[in-house]
Amino acid sequence: MSRKQLARSGGDLSRLGADDTGATMLHLDMDSFFVSVELLSRPELLGRPVIVGGRSGRGVVVSASYEAREFGVHAAMPMARAMNLCPFAEVIPPSHGLYSTFSQTVFDLVAQVTPDFWQVSVDEAYIDVSGAVRRLGSPALITSELRAEIAARTGLRASVGIAGSRVVAKLASTRAKPNGQLLVPLASTQEFLDPMPIEALPGVGEKTREAFFRYGIRLIGDLAAVDEAWAGRVFGAHGHHLWRGAHGWDSHGMDRQVKDRSISAEHTFGEDVWDLSQLEHELLRLTDKVAHRVRADGKVATTLGLKYRLGDFTTLSRSVTLEAPTDLAQEMYEALRPAMRDLRAQRSKGVRLLGVRAAGLMDFTVSGRQARLDEAEHSGREAEVALDDVRRKFGTAAISQASLLSRHPNSE
Ligand SMILES: [Mg+2]
């Protein structure tokens, strides 16, 4: 079963209740986005199994209509296999420009609700409506109006999860599909999570699932019931992260202790910048600044954010969940650079502002990072820590930039 199918198996949703107080984190996900966009111009195919993807021998499924999914077809599946499962499906080759046009219309509508949203893919975003409630009404009301507006303007359907944190909102949007919205009241969060299979939790891959199974942990509720310290001992930093997720806590929502605890830096250019190497240079400078402050606090970051504002003030953002937590500029830079290149490829406009944010901060000592100190890769760490000393003594940033840049020639 795919993660989405897994997330759909769980408890009785009707018992969750309807109190949306404080459930200000939305996860919006367009329904079978690529297929739906194609069907706008091919209404005769509505209700039929349709697959968007490459038709050639090595093609893969980009997206499948719900009718095709009934046959077991899903995204990223080899097309040959999909055609075996569903031989009568209509196959449409992807038409790229079209998707970003519709995507932009959708996120322009989201931006009218609040600037506090994080687009994570062409058809998916987290939206923090805490600042919009007073102006626009409760989270559930904002959601139904936004979905209606998207449908009216694009003819496309969006499903939305409404919850107190990102992790719960994401699981809720999956269960809201198709064309629905699902509220998980703060008080019902654990009840919602408990019956779900452990592998529905973001971050639990095949290996982690097997390890959990060996300890008899099969449901999210099983993980929520163990001691956090145990999860940390067995799975390291990842264990702490997952244990928190099993309670519906992440660094963006209900967890008041770490909420808003992030370290960020941004830079506004004197003139809009088009040049990739200049953008990368600035990204490096910002990650250096942020990493220095993360180290000074004795922390490591588990997620990173990139803020990317265009000359017309359109603000795009990307969030990257790190494989392993870090306090190093070099690793932050390498994690964010592909996201920045991706944004630049999507929007051929000059950039006005660039920002970097380190979030999901945890103590260096419990992060598991310590255990890697012996590894060869730590020459990079020593160099950065040495720069911290230089900065303490001389208070200059120029030295660090120059040294970092010499390690990072603007390689393509
Ligand atoms: Mg989608």
C-alpha cells in the first residue's frame, strides 16, 4: 500500500468533533492535479481511468485519476506495469507549462488568504491561518471558502486537512480526499493519530517500519505510548522527531515549547538579481550566518526554509526536512541549493529577497550528531567551528565568507 492508502486506514472520523479553535494549520493538496488539469480540456474523459505520464517503454506514471487508482495504478509506477493493471486507461503525455500556470492561479488565491504559506510542491502547501482568523473567520470557514474559490477560478478540486500542526494537517488532507476537508480538533488529535499504521507517519520508510515492527510498534498510537527517551536511544534524533510526530507535535504547530523557535536571516538586494551564481553566493552567506547562530545556541536544525521573493513581491517558499539534523552551513547550503534552483527554473523573474530559516531546533547533545564526530566528514565541522572562534575574536564576517567561498567555487 502507498503511504496515502495507509493514511486512509484508521479510526472513525465522525467522532472527532467540530471545534476548530486553534486548528490554524492547513495542508492543501490538489486532487490528482496533473490528471485534473488535463481533463479540463478533455471533459469527455471524466469518470474514466486516465493516466498522465510518459508512454515510451521506460515511462513512468506522473499522476492517475481516481478511476485508474482503483486498479492499483499510482504515481511513480512504471508505465508498463500501469498498463498491465489497467489496459483500458487513457494515457496523456505531460504538458508541463500548463501545470505551473494553474499552480500559480491556485497559490495566488492562497496568498489572498495569508502570506504565511509554504508551498512544498506544484500542488501542495501548508497554510498557517492564525493571522487570518480575525479578518476572515474560523479555519474551517476559511478552508471551505478557499476551496470554493479555487474550484470557481480553475475548475480544479482541492482537499484540505485542518489541524494544530503540519504533521496532523498532512495526514488529515489525505483522509479528506477527494474534494473534501477534514478538521482534526486539537482535543481529538491523539484519537485521530492512534489507529493509523506507523508507516503513515511522514519520515517512516521501509527500514524504520521494520525496526518498529520488531519492537511491536505497528500503529502511531503504539509509538505515542512509549517513552520518548527510549525512542531516542533506539532511533537517535530521528526517534525523537518521530515520537513527537506520533503526538501530533512538530516545530510548526501545537508544540508551544518549540513553536516559532527558529533562527533566520534574510537579505534584500539593491537591485533584482537574475544571476544564479550571485544568488548562490548570497545563499551561502545566509546559511553561514544562520549556522553560526544555530551553533552558538548549541542546537541543530531538523528542517530548513528558503524564502524567495520576486521583484513583484510574490513570495515563494520551500521547506526541506533534513535526513540528519545539522548545524553546518555547508550542509544547509547543499540542502537548500536544489530548492533555490528549482524556484529559479519555475519563475524566470529577478529576485528581490532571499531568506534562510533553520527550524525544528533540538539540542546538539541529543541530536545524534555527536556520534558522528569521529567521521571523516567532520573536517568540514572543524573548519566551521574554527571560524566561530575567529568571529568571536575579531567579529568579522568577511573572513568566513571568503573561506567558505573558496570551498564552494560556483560549481554547476
Ligand atoms: Mg496532489
